[in-house]
Amino acid sequence: MTRTNGAAGDYDVIIVGFGVAGAAAAIEAADGGARVLVLDSSYGGGASALSGGVVYAGGGTRYQTQAGYTDSPDNLFAYLRQEVGDAVDEETLRRFCRESPGMIPWLERQGVSFGSAVAPYKTSYPTDKHYLYFSGNEKAYPYRETATPAPRGHRALAKGLASGKVLWTHLAESAKRKGVHFIPIARVADLIMNDGAVSGVRYRVLEQSHPSAARHRRMTKASAKIGNWAPDLVKGTTARMARIWQEGSVEREALASTVILSAGGFIYNRDWVAKHAPEFTKISPLGTPADDGSGIQLGLDAGGATAKMGNVTAWRFLSPPSAFIEGVAVGLNGRRIANEDLYGATHGNVLMRRFGGKGWAVYDADNWKKARRQFWTQTQIFHKLTAAFTFTLGHTRARTLEELAAKTGVDPAAMMETVSAYNTGIASDSGDPAHKEAEVCHPVAKAPFYAVNISDDASPFSPIPGLTLGGLVVDGRTGRVKRDDGSAIAGLYAAGRTAVGVCSNSYISGLSLADCIFSGRRAGAHAASLLAGPGAGGAAGGAAEGARG
């Protein structure tokens, strides 16, 4: 076994995983004076770099103000406590909300740019004309009842789907400028423990001097984005990459006083998904093959506890086009799934858990025409591909609702009752029985009628992607991994989707990346504060928190 260098205590902080959470942790630790090593099983970025690059931030950011919206940390808390539930304690959520307005300028100091042009319609992801949007349930019932709606989805400035990569790249480059040492293609096998405390890691690495390293990098780059949305298409490439690594990797170890686990979730670990969330086995894994639970397993091996492991976000977005929100979504029993203006993962969670993942969205002729008109103006390229399938082969058409029910296998009497109640409600003062916002209600009354399959097995051209939300239990003040008895494991922290965080109950666009930044910075700052010596952590940690605003 060979260490990265011969000195006892090679580093102060070792970070496992170099996505947004790992990069944020590295920056804070380096700013605190720590010697930082980052190990990543690929080349960095992970699911973060493949994401839409949306950061959920509110409480009165500069871009909210420029767009003409008023928000406050208290208003943000009033909304988020509905989404977050018991995933984190109240003080942790209040801290997240207090620090939220300062998150955007902190990112800007790392080189990230944002904008204040607000998308004027509901969408799962805005076009390149808009970089601020209502990215969650802010305007939907029941969330709007207790908090004033405000747009909080801050998308990093970039074209198309490059926002996530641009966001992560700026953070990674900032970390490296601060002296952080990064080793790619390094998979941590286990943690080094001394008297119950973590003191380093053992890992295998495909060193960049290896003859196959360049080929491995090219294959990784070529397959990453496709694999994020259609992993089955790159299975062969993934297998060849695994063989290269297996044949060329060597064993190493590194020592440190602190290890931060930020290696993503476990959506690619199909055995774990089947064990913890059997309702979600048919969804398409969203992320990278490294989201296999290995970071969580390292924490478990060290004695850490887990929670929320059954929570999985399933993205069944009805829009864009935004007109697709205006119809009625029903299960096979003909009953309304939920108000269609809910965020796609919120609506999808009801679909998966209460309707067995099976349902149809129903529209009338006028609504269908309206959606077709919106095709070019409201969609990104990946939206266009899905919508093109929907408007051609991906729908069912009938002259009557009864015929439509028969073709789709939906209970006809129940569906007729559901549609009738919807039409009657929006035509009267009582409104939609499911409380959908009035401006996105459209009667389902004019023939022909259309139905779109929104089930978890609808079509490979219209999958339900998703990711896991549970992970290691951490202390809300420090990010330290906790045991079942509530005690903290010395020298071990977790962040991002490896840990339970603010999005571990309910996912909305941007909240996972925001939690990655929040939890990564928390862990990195606290770990660095301990370098001042025993007893300094509390005061230094509090000072670090105050400095963030």
C-alpha cells in the first residue's frame, strides 16, 4: 500500500466526490486554511454538472428584486417548511433561509452568473430567454395559502442544458485556484479508522499517466449526457470503461483529520432502490453510474445512521407546453390524481404512490391546439423531442370521452364524473375542485379528445426520470455524520445527496443544488474551523456562519 506522500497527516480535509457539494466544501475548507484533497470516481461534476444548473434561492436576492418581486427569509421559510417537513430541524431550515439571499453573491464570487428575466408561464425548465422562474409549487395549492409566491429558481447563465456544467466548472476552478488538490478516477474503498475516529481513506485510482487514461476520459465525456437521460443506450460504453479502470487502477491511501462524503445518492443501485423504494423501480435513473450509494455505504461502515431512504423524486412533468397543465390527469380508476399545476415531482409522487405509477392526462380539441402553438416558443431541445413524440405517436384520440376511456383502459364512469366536476367547477364561482389556479384551468368539453400516457412505463421516449433523496443522518449545525444513538462520528461529515438535507422529503427544481451548496459549505467551514484546535470549533463555526451572509 502506498500513500500519496510520506508525511503523517497528508491533508487536513479529504473530500470524497467532486460535484457541487464537494466543490463547495473544498472552497470553504481551503478558505479556512485547510490542506484539501478531493477524490472523485470520475472526472468531477457528477450529477450536478449534468443538471439544469438551477439554484433555489430566495429571501430577497438581487435578481428577485430586479424582477419586481418581494421576498424575505421568513416568507421563504413559510413556503419551504411545507416542502421540507421533518427532513431537517427547524433551526437548520431557518439557517438555510437566512443564508439563502447570500448564496447567490457567494456563487458570483466563484465566477457564476445569473439573470433576472422571469419566465411568464409555468415550465419545468425555462428557455434561454429566462433565467429566473417559479421552479416549485410556489403558486400551487396548498402552498400558496401560507406563503406569498415568489420566483426562486436561479438558473446559471448558459445556453441550453449547459447551465449545470457551467455552474460546477466555476466552483471546481475556484477550488483549484485556492490550492485544492484533485485526483480523478479515484474510488474510495474504505475509511481508515483509529479509535472510532476517521483518519483517512483507502482508494483505487486510474492514474492519468496510464496508457488507457486518455481513452477512458474520452469515453466518459462522450457518454455522460446521453447516459443521464437514457442509461440503457450507453451500457456497452460503461462496461468498457469499467474494464479499463479495473485493469489499470492501483491502490493508494491518504490521511487526514477529516473526511467529507459528497458522493451522490443511490439511484443507480437497483438493489437498494428495490429494497427502500419498491414503488420506484420502473423510473429512469437520473445521474451517473457513480450514484450507486458507495458514499452512503462508507458512512454506514463507519457506524453512521441513515434516514429517508425510501424517498425518491419521480419527474412526471406535464409542461411545457404550459397548456398541458390545463387539462385533467386521472389514474386508471378515473379519479383525479392532483391539481395539475403542482410541480412535476410533487404530482409525480402522488402518481407513483397513490395510483401505482399509472395515469393519463386528458385534453379537449381547443386545449390540444393551444399546446401545439406553444411548441416552438416554450421548449428547450429536450422538451421538443418529448413533445414531438407526444404530438405524433404518443397520444390517444377519440370522438367522445367514453371512447377515450375505453381506448386507455380508464374507468369510464369515474372519468366522466371527474371531468364533469372539473368543468362544472371552473364554470362556476366554486372553481376547480382540486384548487388548480384559475388562469391554468381549461374545460375538457370540445371533441375530439386526447389522452397522453403519463405512466411510469408509458414509453422509452417519455420516461419518468428520478433520483434518491435519503442518505446519512448529519448534525444540522456542523454536517457531522451521526450514529443511531445521535452521537457524532469524529472526523466524518456528509453533504449533498449522500446526506439527509433540506430536499430529502420533497424535491423541487434547484433545491437539491442549493442544499449541496449549503451542506457542502457547512461541512467544509466546520472542518476547517477545527484546525484552530479543540474547543475552537463552536466559536469558529458560528463565525463562519455569520460571515456567509
